[in-house]
Amino acid sequence: MEARVVVEGGQRGLNSGHGGVVDGAATRKFLQQQSQIGTVHQLLAGGIAGAFSKTCTAPLARLTILFQVQGMQSDVAMLSKASIWREASRIVHEEGFRAFWKGNLVTIVHRLPYSSVNFYTYERYKSFLQSVCGIESHKGNVSADVSVHFVSGGLAGITAASITYPLDLVRTRLAAQRNTIYYRGIRHALHTICREEGFLGLYKGLGATLLGVGPSIAISFTVYEALRSSWRTQRPDDSTVMVSLACGSLSGIASSTATFPIDLVRRRMQLEGVAGRARVYKTGLFGTFGHIIRSEGLRGLYCGILPEYYKVVPGVGIAFMTYETLKRVLSHNFAEL
């Protein structure tokens, strides 16, 4: 999901970022560099990583959204013929090739603060929980360590999603537009939504978002940490960049599979009442789940999962890899000062 991936975090890949087993002096040097990076640079690295990843995978992200919201349309024939290739061809012929990046500007505007807050708060939550639980002095406690990563990832995702939610809603509405353009840009969309739906209209679907983003990012962070730790233990000489890319991609697949139904419901709730149209889902989060299952079957909850998979493998991998690389560059530059 888009709150995944968050996508979409990068945690402590530099803890073994120079490859191999490090001695005590090297560890202390790295920790000193890590502290020198500072808050601003952590935010910058996270923001750039998220924005770059989203721009690279924007065409697949838009296809995912279009598939997710097709069940809100009344054209049953079109729904039965839906396919990735057919929808991609329609976009090219009816809207032009640039339409694959429709809504990408607001995606970047949203992703910069979202990723920055997500990465930064994850590090802070993790450090806090480790100090509270005393994990730093009990490195062998694997279960406790995994629990800290899980809780920290979930809290980071909820924090980032809550702060940047209006931009996420605007992004969904811009990307879901086809031939008829109702929102002409970010400012126009924000103004129109407030005028027609009230200020709270900017937070439609927030409940579903928070319900999904916490588990999504928690799973992503936890799987990433577990895979990366195992990989570095068994193959310490492998490139840190490639380890981050592979583990990040696999963690994205895991989190997307587990939370995709919630993300689909979130998208549909975000589009409720657009342009004055009648509401389709009137019974809240769980009522929306029931409506989709009754009208589209269980498969309806996974409508759009294929383009999501195609997107999340490179997307999450690029985000992790970029974040880890930027952290390394920043720490290296500080070490030379």
C-alpha cells in the first residue's frame, strides 16, 4: 500500500554497512558517524529515498489505484475485461503516455514528508523501546529484538500517515481521474474537497489507513530486519546495496500481501462522494468490506494485486537501497570533516 510503503522504510542497514565482521573500534567509529548524521540528514535521506522510489514506479502505482477502484463503477462489461495490458493501452491512447505519472507531483509532495517522518520516527521509536526494554545489553534476545522492530515500524507508519493524510487522499483522487478532469491540481483539489465535503472530507478513509499502515510497515520493517540480519550473518562479504535491495523487495511483497484488502478499502473510501456522486459504501469500514465481498467476491479484495506486486518489488527495494546509500554517503562525508 501507499502508506507502505511505505514505503517503504530503511532501518539500520549500515550497522554492517562496510561488510564483514567489524571489531570494537570499527563499531564505535560507526556509531559516532551515525550520531553525526543528525536529524536533518536522516529526514533528507528518507524523503529523497521515498520520492525517488515513487517516481520510478509511478506508472504501476496508478494502474494499481485504477484497478482498486474499478468496483465502484457500474460498467460490469468493462470490469470483466480488465487486465493490466488493456488498462495500460487505454491510458496511452486516451490520456497520453504522460498520464502514467498523473498525480506524481502530489505523490512526491506527500512522499517527502511521509518518508522523512517514517524513517526518522522509526529510528527514534526503536531506540526508545530498546532502551526501555534493555535490549542493547541483551543482544542475544532475538524475539525481543524482532518485537521492537515490529512495534517501532507500526508506530512510525501510523505517525507518518496521520501527519500527511490529506495529501494522500488528494493523490488518490488525482490518480483515479480518467478522461474527465474534476481536480486540476493539488491546491484546487484541497480547496474543492473542503468546499464540497468540509474539512473532515480531507480525512475520509483515515481509519482504514491507520488500520492498515501500522501492520503493513511493521511487517515490512520486521521482515527486512530479519532477512538482512540472516543474510549478513551467512554472507558477510556481499554488497550492502544489493542486500538492502533484495531484502527490501521481499519485505514489500510480504507486507503488501498481508494488508492489500485494507488498502483497497481505503482507496474506495477516499473516493466516496467525489464530484457529488452518490455514496456507494455507507456502513463504515467493516460494512465496506462486506459490500465488496457480496458484490465482487473474495477476489474483489485483491483487485489490483498484480500491478501492486510489480510495483512493490522495485519500489521498496529502491527505497531501501537509496536510503542506505544516502546514509552511508552522509556518514562518510561527516567522517572526513
